[in-house]
Amino acid sequence: MRITEAVKRYSHEKLLICNDESSGLTAFIAIHDTTLGPACGGVRIWPYEREEDAITDVLRLSRAMTYKSAAAGLSLGGGKGLIMADSHTEKTDRLLRAFGRCVESLGGRYVTTEDVGMKPEDLIVIAEETRHVVGLPTSHGGSGDTSPLTGLGVYMGMKAAAKSVWGSDSLEGRTVAMQGFGNVGTQTAHYLVKEGAKLIVADIYQQSRDKALSIGASVVAPDDIYDVDCDIFSPCALGGTLNDETIPRLRSSIVAGGANNQLLEEKHGEALRKRGILYAPDYIINAGGIIQVACEIEGICDPRKSKEMTERIFDTTERVIKMSIDEDLPTSAAADRLAQRRLDAARRQKSAVAAD
Ligand code: NAD
């Protein structure tokens, strides 16, 4: 893969390569689009085997952040950070601080927060080197862990999809097969269990499996989760898990989860539609966390306001489903259209102001 080609493919503004030999940091920061505001998105720590995969991921994830914020009506652009390391064995304060310096070098064009492999306390370490961090614990002046609101939004998206498929938004007695039981999976499960849904969980990490068992979920092997007989399949781990190999195996009526970039390729939105599975688009329903940090950036850290805005994910999901029916599109394409319309309007407004 030629890096310049990859960057140009989705018109990214910038891809920064961070190298710090003393801490062993290799990281990437991708800024996709800052039309609506500073590029905001979490930093992920994952032991990618190939740099190429890490770069593809950071580019795709940052683009999804642009669309997520645009569709949620926020004044933020899309960005993402990615540290190539194992969060269980290689995440050191030196590494996190080196990443913080890298964020600082962008002067606020990229604002970082939590993602896979990160804990709120890690953000405190990053914040020793840069001001451009959101989602810090409330004891450190931030709005706190973003995963509770992300979980709430995913739950709202599931309910909107349920209403469309079954005529009722109740999830009582429904079976949800959840792939990944980390921060977001746990928070989503909290609402599902409360409403009386049945949970089947797969996770590659023993501690997460134990956590699932402790709340009464049953656990299956990671690769078996696609074959589970269920009402809702909920990807809450990494992206790309909806693909040519897995979609034919799914036995659910709905796919709705918190993971970013669930579709390996755009065509997989259509593949789900063809199978009669309603896909609640990932970035529409997992926007709770970005809604929370957008409020923080605007200086209105009011948890009630962020919660209300997150609850409205129900309405946005319904709107996307309606658009997909009216315009005969997969829901993933309808979501892109919704986000793109807002971006185009903002660009037109900017160029009109510049021309004045
Ligand atoms: P996390 O690291 O807390 O949890 C991820 C879990 O998935 C871990 O327990 C991991 O062991 C498990 N996992 C990884 N690969 C797996 C596989 N192949 N099969 C089964 N389990 C697997 O991360 P998180 O914060 O919960 O994020 C989960 C997803 O949600 C990510 O895609 C992230 O980008 C997205 N997301 C997170 C937030 C947030 O607020 N944290 C917001 C929006 C989107």
C-alpha cells in the first residue's frame, strides 16, 4: 500500500507518524476532516502485526469520526490516534506521555480521548503532556469515562431497530449475542440485563469472560458468536467483523453494536440488507461518547444534557432507517448520506463566507 494513496483515497487532511525511541512508541494520528471543528476521536492501543493494517485502520476510523460527529449534529471534525502496542503488557507511562507530546505537536487540531485498550487513568498520564485531551476523570476536570454514554446510545439504537423490525422497542426476552465485553459491551449489557434481555457473550480475554459470567450471561468461544441463534448480533470489539465470511453465518434479525467500522467494506451494508438483517449503523448508535466530549469541549459539562442528547440516538436511528426505506438504500449508505449532507452544507457556508 502506498501511504499517500491511502491518505488521498478519502481526502484525509493529515496523517502523522509518531516515533519515540526512548519509550518504544510507534503511533499514528489521522486527521480526516476539520470542516465542522477540531478533529476529535479516541486513541486505540492494539498490537497490530503489520503497520499497513494499523494505518488502514487509523484512516478508516478517523473518517468514521467525521461522519459520526456530523450525523450527531456536533461541531467536531474526525480524527483518531493509534498506538501500536499491547495494552496488557506494553502500556507504560513513558509510552503514553510520548503519545501526549505527539498530540500536543498538532496544537489542538486533534483532540484525543479513550478508545480500545485505554482506561480513563491513562488519559491523566497523556494530559501531563498536552491540553488537548477530553474524557478525563471528573476528579481531573474532565467529563469522565465515555463508555457509559456510549453504552446508552447503543442500547437506544437497538431499541429503535427493534421497533422497526418487531413493532415494539421492548427488548424484554430478546437474545443479544455480544462480541467483545470491554468498556462499551459492559455498559450496553447493563441496560439489556435491566430490561430482561438474555445475553450471550464472546471475548478473547479471560477477565472479560469472567465479568460476563458474573452478570448472568452465557459465554461462547470467540469464533462461535456468529453462529449463535439470537435476535440481535452486537459487535462491541474491533471493526471489520461483518464481512463475506461472517454475514452468511449470522442468525439475527438486527445487527446493532458499539464497535467502530463494523462493515469490512461498504458493500457489506448491502449484503446485510439482502439477508433481511436490519443494520443499525455503528457510528449513528455509538455516538454517546463523542456527544459527551463535544459538550466538554464546548465547556458545558452537564451530564443531564449529554444524556438527553444521547437518548436522541433513538430518533436519529429511526430517521436513518426511514431514509433507507424511502431512498431504497442500505442503512449504512443512508447514514453516510445524512452525514455527507451536513458536511456539504457546512462547506458551502464556509466558502460563501470566504467569498464575501
Ligand atoms: P475495550 O478494550 O474496553 O473492549 C474491547 C473488548 O473486545 C476487549 O474485552 C477485548 O478482549 C475484546 N475483543 C477484541 N477482539 C475480540 C474478538 N475477536 N472477539 C471477541 N472479543 C474481542 O474497548 P471499548 O472501549 O469497549 O471499545 C469497543 C469498541 O467500541 C471499539 O470498536 C471502539 O472503537 C468502540 N467505541 C468505543 C467508545 C468508548 O466510549 N469507549 C465509543 C465509541 C466506539
